[in-house]
Amino acid sequence: MATKPAFAPPTDAAISRRGFLMKLGILLNAVAASLVAVPVVGFLLSSITRGRANGYLSWVPLGKVSEFPEGETRLATFQNPYVMPTDGKTADTACWVRRIAGEQFQVFAVNCAHLGCPVRWFPQSALFMCPCHGGAYYRDGSRASGPPERGLFEYPYKIENGLITIQAGELPTPGAAIADLTAGKKPCVS
Amino acid sequence: MRIMSPLAKIGTWFDRRLQLAAPIREAAEHPIPRNTSSWWYVFGSAALTVFILQIVTGILLALVYVPSGAEAWSSLQALNHDITLGWFIRAMHGWGSNFMVAIVLIHMVQVFLFGAYKFPRELTWIIGVFLLLMTLGMAFSGQVLRFDQDAYWGLGIGASIASRVPILGSAIVKLMLGGPIIAGATLSRFFALHVFVIPGLLIGFVGLHVLMVLKLGINEWPMPGRIVKRATYVSEYHELTQKDGVPFFSYGAWKDMFFAAFIILAVAACALYFGPFGPSGRPDPTIIQTVPKPDYFFLWLYALLSLLPPSLETPVLLVGPVLAIAGLLLLPFLSGEGEKSWKRRPIAVLTVLLIAITLGTFTHLAGYTPWSPHMNAWISDPVPDRYIHHSTALERQGALVFQVKQCRNCHSLGEIGGQRGPALDSVAVRLTQDQLIRQVIQGGGNMPAYGKNLSPAETTALVAFLETLHPNGEPPARDASRDLALSDENQSGVKPPGVRLSGMKP
């Protein structure tokens, strides 16, 4: 019979030596994990950090000013400035262009200020209506009724060489940059 | 010595190396209280069955599906139309998803009403809560992978909700979408969630959940008056299974087997009969002629978001889920002991009924969305003839204004039109001429103001028409004080005493 078990009862000295190496091993792994975590976290948060340098917003042309009759509101589409090869049609975006008079415009996001469903313009009743939860807006984008707490989101625009150009690139949500640009707008300007 | 059959020999060869037969037999034949071999106890295993079905059909779909914003929709069309039985596998996966949510909810209600979450099964319940959340996460992310218009705008709704988180909102949206807009990157990350992250977690948590059922034993049939106490429960349960116990296999297991087969057949039958879900229109954000709607199990939320007062919405959306989840997680600690039987727990029963009726009502409402304008009611349905019989030219002009200004997007006439505002078939009984004019011009009570959009002549005609809308024999509402004032003026020009007028104005 074996007089000695396979695993010898450790002496105190052995504990401190093995124990030290074990702790050192754990420490080495912790260091390795933290080092690897830096690029991993950087990768995971890249969609946020890129946006922070205003990398998403840029000026996009919608078309000639003459394409938009005065006093009318028309749907325009543009391609998002930040495009990935796998985006397909989702890179396209629609917006409502209201030409008040001359070079005076309002460009609204189609996304309802409530929860982002696409609002439709009804020229006869002069209202934007949302099919989801029943939000309605006046022709100037201000809130008319329903669950939205504010008016439609507006894109900043400028006229250059006869082209109407808007600053776009982010999904308009109550938390996005575009919301801040238009948050202070007074309702009912028309 | 008996000669072993070749099959048994092979079995023995493997088991000498794997050494799994004994623990499996022990698990299968563990004693359960006799009265738990009941049809009420089949829902947990049924949820596991559907989960396995989802894994199998999911892998089959992944053989064809392309998680690319540009191609996902076309690959679903190919599955539906070009690939043999692709439609059936899609239908099985879609219906399996509905069945899984339903069975998990039924299982949870049964566990709650039978007091099975009490000591010592608190952790089993808590892991169950996480399994429910992951199941809902699978349902939502699965809806995103069906990359159609509903998926696109559903993501927009998700992003709008997330953006309301204070300070971090914008960052959370970009993290969720994988970029500044809903696009290819969004689909890719939801694919990773739906196919790797959540299923991986689900498999691990399901394993723990089942392991704990085996270790702690299935909850005994609750008897009114048999009180759970931490000090005595384990020995009482032990006695129950030793004295009156039966082996799980096959006293309880055959019912699980029957129900599992029934559920698989039910999913297949629904898949065969109803077919796959969608995809609806191509996910092209420039096509705005769409009425996005979530899948069945999120319809209640869709209704809730329409009916909440605007000012309450953000707090409810952000705080509500936290409270609900915290409540579910804390439940076994708040009532870890005591009565198990639902016959002695009226508040528990009422809570379940209240939640079920609330969710059921919201889901029902979301089926016909009375809060949404009917976006084309005004084009397809003219004002019914009977409302313009014997009418004056002015009233007919008003009927025309009514049609052209799209009043019926929100108001019904002759039962056709939106339900956003009240039906107008007898509006003249409710509102006087002055009130009608005021309501049309200024709006109010959820109606937009039309003052800027109607000329005075149009308003006059419209109100003249609205005044004709009252049932035969029921006179239109009149402002009595106005009549009085007019007649007094005609008589003598003497002002009537104020006393006679008070209380007459509406």
C-alpha cells in the first residue's frame, strides 16, 4: 500500500510558494484582461465616440430651391452623409420641406416627436398626422394635438447656389443633437 | 453469466468513460410529491421544448438569412417564395416565438399562484425573471431581424424611448443603433444579440433553472393551511417525498412528454394554417405611407403609449420597467414564507387578474387603434347621402368643406371615419352654434385649431352643416340665454335682470 497519498499534505513553506505563484497568476490575468479591455471597450463604444466629435452631422443638399413651390410642403429625400456598405435603402432619409416664401424655409424630420413614426402631410387640413399614436402638428411644425410634447424636429438649413441644404446625419429623437437645435422654437410662427 | 447484447456492450463502453448514466438516472428518478404529477406542472418543460424548437428552426433560417441591411429583406422573400419549405420554417419560428412568450407567461403565473417562488426556491424564481426578460428580448430582436417597415419604425420607437434617458439618452441611442441612424449596423448588432448573446445567456440560465428544480425538488401541491417556514420546510418536504413520493420518471414525466408533443404539433399547425409573419414592406425610410405596428406581445405597450398623458409618459417609460422588474425580483424576499395556496392568497389572485385584464384591454385596443387618425377616410368615403337630404345650399357647401378638410380622418360619420375625436352623427345635440364655431376655430381637448386653415365663409358653411347633424325628433342644442338676449333686445332694448341669466350659460 502506498504510504504517501498522491497529493502530499502541504507544508507551510509549500503553501506560501504555491499560493504566491497562484496569486501572481491571477494578477497577471487581471493585467492582461484590463489591457485587452481597453480596445474592446473602445470598439464597443465607437458608435458613440465618433459622434461626439460631431462626425455624424454634415450639410446635405435636398435639391434646387425652385423645385419647392412657395406656400407648399413637399417630401424630399436625401442620402445620410454617413453610409456603410450594408445599409442599402436604409441610408436614405425623407424630410418635409415647407417653403414659406422666397428663401424662407422650414425643413421638418418625418419622425414624429413622440416616438419617431413617420408623419404625413395633409395639405387640405394643413396638418401633419402620425399614424402610430395620433400625434398632429400644424403647418409650421408646432404641436396641434396628441401625445407629442413638442413640435416636429427641424433641420437647420441654408441656401447655397440655388440649392437648399440641410444639416443632417442623425436619427431625430428627443435626445439627439437636432432636438437641441430646435428645442427653443416658439410654436405657431406662421 | 448472461451474455450482453451488442448494444448494451457499446453503452457500457461509453459509460465507463463518460460516467453519466448514474447521475442521469438519479435525476430522472428523483422522488417528487405524488400530487405534483399534475397537468398544472407541464408548462416549464413546455417552455424548454419550444426553446429547443426555436434553436433548431433558428439555425435552419440562419442557413439562408443574410443579416445585412441591404439584403435581409430580399433573403426573407427568398425564404418565403423560392426555397422549398422556407416559408414553413419561418412560420414555425415565428409561431414558436409567440408560443414561447405565452408559455413562459403561463408558467410564471402558475408558479406565482402556487407559491412556488417561496423558500427555498427564491433563486429559481429570480433566474426565471431573467429568463422572462431574455425571452422578451428575443421576441423584440427577432422582430428586428424580420427587417421590414415594422422592424424599421419599431427600432425608431425603441430609439425614441431610449433617447429620453436623462444625460445618457443620445449615447444610448447610438450604442443601440450602432451608428447615427437605423441602418445596416443596427441590423448586424441585433443579429448578434438574437443569435449569439441572448441565446447563449438563455442556455446558461435555463441550465441553472432546471438544475435548481432538480436539487431543491419540484414545488409540492399547495395545500391551504400548510405554511412555509424556513426552519422546518426542508425536512417537511423531505418527508413528503420520502413517504408519499413517486419517481419523476415516469409518474410526472409522461404528462410533460404528452404536452411537449401537443405544443410542437400546435406550433406546426399554426405555421401550416396561418403561414409566416411578413415581411411587410421593404425597409425604405423614404416610404412613409406605412402604419407601423409591433408584434402581438408588445401591442399593449403600443396602446399604453397612446393613452398616457404626455407629461407622464417619460417617467412611466423610464421608471415603470425598473419598478416592475424590481418588484418581480424582490417578490420572494417580501413573501418568502407563509401560505402557498392561491385559495388563501386573494391579493395574489387579484393582482394576476388585474394585470391580465389590463394587458388584455390594452392589447384589444391596439387591435383597432381608436386614437389614430384614419389616414384616408376622407378620400374613400363621401358624406352619406342621408345627411344632405333636404339641405340648403349652404349646408351642402359645409358638407363639402367637411369632406375636403379631412374631418373624417378623426371623426366618424355614419360609422365611417376615425375614432380619434367623437362621432359627429348627433353633434348638434351636444354643441350649440357658438360652441361649434369655437371648437372648429380654436380646437381644444385634443382637436387641432382650424382657424388659420378655414376662411370665414368655410367656417360658416361647415358649422351650418354640423348643425343639421341631430337625430329626428331631437332638437339641436340652443343657447337659451342668447335667444333671450336677442328677443329682449327686439322687444324694448331693456336689459334683462342678471338673475335670469345666471346658470344658463353652458
